[in-house]
Amino acid sequence: MVGDDPDEMGDNLVAVSVGGTVAEMALGEDHTCMLLDSGDVVCFGKNDSGQLGLGDTSTRGQIAGDVGEAADLGAGLSAVAVAAGCRHTCGLLDDGTVKCFGYTTGTTDNMGDDAGEMGDDLPAVSLDGTVSAVAAGCDHTCALMDDGTVMCWGRNTHGQLGTGDSDDRLDGSGLELVAVDLDGSVATAIAAGESHTCALLDDDSIKCW
């Protein structure tokens, strides 16, 4: 641990070097991801599910100099936003799609823990439309579409997907993703907690599920 002793703070607290200028950061349960102004996503920390997007399960950040390798998002693609769940990471790409890696949907199948699962081999989430924002809970993820609808997938034990049921929307489940019913309103922002989701609506109200 770092920060539980006064001698570890202040001038003694070492800055993290990720090889570029950080535009945005996202924190998961035991990993951290940085969106650089170049559009690269650089992650460090625990990597047991491939949540760092490096095609392996090796932890990064415990050895000097082992942080800085960017996740391979595919040829010609860069990220404009990043979100981190408990053991997964999602990048909103410059073509309006979302790619996720790690324990992405609550299944036993991880994405990104093998070199053959990243880059062009990493599929975008099947969403009908262009994504404008993404938010990650522990084992679920939500996308704000450019038309103001909200689409969520992953674990749904507590209704966090907003589908009116508790059925998981997982890889291979056969269930299609459906938009959250916001009673005719459109969302302008979204946020996700461990097992719940909230949307800021165009009338400045907030709805959570």
C-alpha cells in the first residue's frame, strides 16, 4: 500500500509515468487506466482478467519502467473516453463504437488476456447506433447513445441494466440489448456504480435503477 504512512506522501509520493500527457483517467477495483491526449489507453495494476488490455495476465506497475504500453484497440482506432469496472475496461473509440476487455460481461470468458484477443480481433460491442459516452459498473457497462438512449449489458442481479428484469445480458445469453425505458425523456449523461446506474435527463432530473 502507498499512502497509509505520512512518509509516503508529499515529495515522497512518486508520480506515475505513462509515456504521454493524460487527458482522462478511470479507476477499477485494482487497476487504473489513462486516456492519453494521443488517443492511446494505458493501464496498470492487477491484470488477472486481462483488464489492462495487453494480451496477457501479468500485473503492471510493481516494477519501475513496466508501465506505458498501450492497449491495442485495432488498426487506425483511438479512444476518446475510457471507463473501468471491477475487472474490465471499456474504451469509447473515435468511430463511435465501444470495445471492452477483461471480465467484460460477468461470464467466465475474459477478453484481452490472450494476445489473439486484442487489436482487430477484439470485437466492438454490438450496439445499434453511435455511442457518445460509456460508464462501467462492477460487472456491467452502459452506453449513452447519440440519440439520448441508454443501453446496458453485463450482470443484472440488481436490475442495474434497466431492462425491467434481472436477466443478465451476457456473451452467448441470446438476449438482445434493449434501451432503458426513460418514459420519453432522453439522457445527457450516465454514471454507473457497483450495481446501479443513473442517468441525467434533458429536463435536468436524474433517474437511477
